Amino acid sequence: MCESVPVNEDWEKRVDAAWASFDEYPEERAAEFRAVIDALAAELPDGSPLGAFERACAWDSTGHSDKAAPLYREALAGGLSGYKGRRAKIQLSSSLRNIGQAEEGVELLTPELDGPSDELDDAVRATLALCLSSLGRDREGLSLVLGALAPHLPRYQRSMANYARALVDPEG
């Protein structure tokens, strides 16, 4: 939930249910899905960062990064914080990459590497790696991906973490 905006628990459940039904909307019905999310967002106060975030997610998930990016920006500028704020940064960075603005995605996500750790850490690294790759910085991207993968391996965690560091700092 957005820490900066109190939300009715029933509203959150209905949003979750809408997203759970996403796969029931094939590409040709994407506008119908966006209308469901728009209706839910319309229940929130004008200027709600959470409404902008949900609408951005709907545009993004239906293949329209160009329409999603301004809404993610609006949500973040409006004070979206916490878990959903971090999701907005990840998703905005991905959208920026998709519309040819990967450098801005790198600038947005790089500080997240040093932020508080949560279950989104690997998504931060994966999205940042894609942005870096789009900029021709594949070694840095691979380093991030290997570093994210290493803790999940049943063996070789230390070796993979060391290889990840060596990709960007051969002396270290």
C-alpha cells in the first residue's frame, strides 16, 4: 500500500482482483482492462499518486510504455513511496528503456541499489541491467545480474559474487 495515501482495504482488494484477472483480457481487450483500472483509480481523490500508479501499470502491462511513463512520474512526484514507490521506479525505468531513454532509467534505479533491501532488490538489478545493456554497458549489467543470482544458487554463491565484482572491477 502507498504509505503516503490512506486507502480503503476494500479498494485494495478490488484492485488486486482486477490484476488477478489480467490474463482474462487478451490483447484485443486491453482497453477493457484499462477501463477497469481507470474506474478504480477514479474512486480515489483527484491527484492521487496511487491512482496514477495503477493507471500507469495498466498502460504498461498492455504494451504502452509511452503512456505509462508520464503516469509513473506523476505518481512519484505526487508522493508515492514505500513498496509501491519502489515498484513505480522499477517500472518507470523499464518503460523509459522501452521508449529509448535508458540513461534516465539508469539514473533513477542506481540509487535503489543502496536503498533499504526488500523483495524487489532483484527486480531493481534486473531492470537496471537491461537499461545498462541498452546503453552498451553489458559488463555492468551482467555484473548486476550475476550478483542478484548468486544468493539463490545452491552452490557457488561466493564464486559467482566474486565473478560479478570482477566484471566491473578487475583489480578488486
